[in-house]
Amino acid sequence: MFLARVTGSLVATQKVASMTGHKLLIVEPFRVDEKGGDRLVPTGRTFVVVDALGAGLGEMVLICQGSSARLTPETEKLPIDAVVIGLVDTVDVRGKVVFSTRAES
């Protein structure tokens, strides 16, 4: 699993039938800053994921990748490699909050 921020969406009008009706998002993974561990920093990569929860643009999400992405009831029969499995409220590293949805309000 990894943390990521939703940076966009993707529309594919032509796709396999089992993917019809599933929302696709573009996400950028984040990691804990190695220099101090006091903030999250982007990795510079992007992924396309299936959104099983209704995540919105700019939200921090929890992503499951690989064969585990097909272990949810919503995705068990889909040909996918990554899925949103959580909407992140807070990230705490070594007793310090490095991300909170409350801080962005």
C-alpha cells in the first residue's frame, strides 16, 4: 500500500466491458521526507487507479497495488493493478502529524 494525492481523472470510452462504470483517477504517490521525516513529499511518478470510494481531486488516498487490488468486493473481477482503498484523514510519523485534512481546510 502507499499514499497518493489525486491529481486528475481519466476517461476511456473504449475499454473491456467489465471496466464500464468504474471511475479512473490519476494519482501521484507521496513518501515521508528522508531529510527530516516531518512532511510528505511527492515521488514524481503517476499511476492510474480504479476509484472504489469516490475520491475527489486533491484528496490524499491509500492505494493498494498488484494482485491485492483485486481482493475487494468491488474489484474482484476487474483486470486492474491499483485501487483506492482509503481516504486519508491524518498521517502521523514518529508522533508528529505530517498530514491532516483539517490543516487544509
